[in-house]
Amino acid sequence: MKLTTENKTNILTGIFVGALVAANLIGLKIANFGIFEASVGILAFPITFLVTDIIEEVHGKKKAKEVVFIGLLTLVFVLIITSIAVLLPFADRSMVKEEYTKIFGTTIRIFIASITAFVIAQVHDVWAFNFWKQKTDGKFLWLRNNLSTIVSQFLDTTLFMFIAFYGISASFTVEYTFSLIVPYWLIKVLFALFDTPFCYLGVRWLKSK
């Protein structure tokens, strides 16, 4: 089966949505990565910026905004379904009452934080990518890919961490939250630099016949 440009765009959109939902579902866990601590959502979320950059480079700003809007609708839908699931009364035979409410009740806060940070960061990313594309006359993909993503990731990280985790327990003070933000953002910057070749490959793949 030969994939058309539309098929490939749909695949990228699916990856975008999957990475977005996955980052929110697993994001509650703060893991020790050896030299820093961060939400395990870092494993999936940077992929969303890579995908929108690839799509915007090939299809333009309007299409990238459409993908972001699809992601927003998906997050809102998952938030509504999760909220209903938490609010519904447990059956007597249910064996995970406290655990379920504790995990998914907190996940609701994660989703609210993610939606807020996601919209602001992604809108900025699409705008910044287009801004630098115009400034460079369509040259230097690596430059606009990284400049747009680095600033957008800082916005996303700061908003998400404070809305999702600040005050969730006694240990999540302002100082501790910032201690998570800085290394988390720096790792995202490394991800952005690392994914530059994949951005070129993705653009080439999407453009190929």
C-alpha cells in the first residue's frame, strides 16, 4: 500500500494525539532519572512539538493549528470521560475504590494543567515557527524548529508544573516546583536539539511521493 501525503499527515496526527494523551496519563509519576527528577510525561510530550513542526513545514500554519485543535478536543473529551468515571458510584464488588479515586482524581488535575499549558505553548510554537520561517525566507529549518520549541517548552513546563503539582503535597512548594521546572525544561531543550534530524526526516518523508 502506497501512502499518500494525506495518509502520512493522518499518521502524524495520530502520533500527536497518542503522545499527548499518554503524557497526561503517565504524567503523575515523578521519576528519578539519575541526574534530575521529572515527570515521566517527558518521554512522550516532546514528540508533539516535533510533529507540529513537521506538519507546519509541509502544510503551513493553518494545518498545524488544525492538529493542535484536534489535540485540544481530545484532551477535553478525555477529561470529561475521566471526570464522569471518577464521579460515578462504585459497585460493592469493586476492588480498587480508594486507589482508583486517588489516581484518576489526581489525573483530572493533570489534564486541566495539561490543557492550559498545551494550548498556550502550542499556539506559541505554531506562531513562532511561522515567524522564523518568514524571517529566514524558508531556510534553516533547524533554526526555527529549535527556537520555536525551546521557548514553547519553557512556557509549557512552567504552566504545567505549577497547575498540576504545586501544593499537591507538603513537599511541592514553590522552590521544589521550580527545582522540577528547570531540569525538566533543560532536558526538553536537549530533546529538541536531538530531534532536529528527525524533523528533517519527517519533512522529507511527508513530502515524498
